[in-house]
Amino acid sequence: MSAPAFGSLETVPALDRPDLLAAPVAAALSGWPGAAQVGVVEIDPAIADTAALAEAYDLPMSTGANCVVVAGRRDGTERVAACLVRADTRADVNGLVKRTLDVRKASFLAVERAVEESGMEYGGITPLGLPAGWRLLVDPRVLDIDVAVIGSGVRRSKLLLPGALTAELPGAEVVTGLAG
């Protein structure tokens, strides 16, 4: 199968360019059956943020999917989750995420911690290759994206894959109402 393409983004199969992936992402892809449907595109790291990328490549915001990391505590135990939502929406951190994690308060994980624990760069954190103890919550609207543009673990590239494939990521939990 060939790598997905979108607009002027020229992709190659992600497994053919491990140099464009964070180490945990490359490792996760190498053992995942869906990897053949994942492409990677090299970009200028200065436009890695979703809005800048969309503008530079004339992409609708609805094609991007952002991965945010949140955490909360209950009975002294921390619970961490990565939330994958369409770029034109926001994760309902103080509502559904908090209830799903069963914590009193959910907040974004400190950037330094998210980067250190994920082994990925800030602005490139992706749902592939997350630490084993993190949950992965996916908004169902991501599944409807024909070709989703997501992080690759580094700022200098993006992954492209069928949105429906995100439901098959290791540990993925599709959560209705995750984003608004």
C-alpha cells in the first residue's frame, strides 16, 4: 500500500524514514499492523504548530488531529492520558476527560514532563509510541478524517494516516464527547 497523500504534502511510507520519527514512534510503528497505511512528510519545524502548517500548506484545520496530555490524581494515584482530538476542536479537559480518568481535577501535563516521559518533542507528541501507563482517548470525529495529519514525535515532520485507523492504535479508547 502506498503512503497517504494530502494536498501538496508529499509523503513516503513512515517506516522508510525512521530519521523523521521520534524513537518511541518508530518502535511503535515497527510492530503495529496499521503501519503500512502511515506516511510521513518532512516539514519546516517552524511551521509544526497546526495553524501554521494548515496555512503553509492550505489545509483545512479539520484535517489535523492534536494530541494533548493531561493528568489528575485520585486517592494519591496519578492518572495520565493523551487525548487525540480534531485540530478545530478542544479536549473537554475539565468535563469529560476528568470524569473518564475519574479524578478530582485534570490539567495539562507540564511540558517538560510530557517531553521527558514520552521521548518526543514538544509540538510533536503523537498517540503512537506513548508510555505504557498512559491511556489514549480518541474523539470519534478524528475517525471521520479521510487523511489525518498528526505529530510524528518530532517537530520536523508529520504523519498522515486514515483517521479511522486511530481507533486501532494500541490502547485507543474512542470516547464520545471528548472534544467540543
